Amino acid sequence: MDEILDKLFDDYAAMAIKSEDIKMYEAEVRNNRKWLNKNLSKKQKKFLLRIEDSKDSICEISSFKSFTSGFKLGLKIGYGVNNE
């Protein structure tokens, strides 16, 4: 079951990346990174990258947990409707 959910989530995430909202935020991140690269010291850049990596990990984990919870809830609802 976990493998199926992983595959479904990967397909969902690939579709979400194409979203105009996501593209807009990615452009904003790129612009801000350029500014930071010009204005931060090497040590500050390294620290900022660690923060970004941690936030990305949190986002990825919470997105996956939300997706799987929603999927399981959908299955339970479908199962309940079919048994009535």
C-alpha cells in the first residue's frame, strides 16, 4: 500500500509543479536567492541553505502525510458508501 501511495503522490506532485501559483513562487524564490547571493557572506549563505533544506523537508513530509490521510479518508468514505 505504501508503494502505491508513494507513486500516486509522486504523480500528484508532478502535476502540482506545473501550477501557475507554484511557478510564480518559484520565480520569487529565484529572485530572492540572487539578491541574497550578492549580499550575504559565505557563512550566512550556508546557514540560510540549512534553513531552506529543513523547511523543504517539513513541506515535503507534511504534504505527503496530508495526501495519504486524504486518500485513506476517501477510501473509507467510498467503502462506507458502497456498503450501504
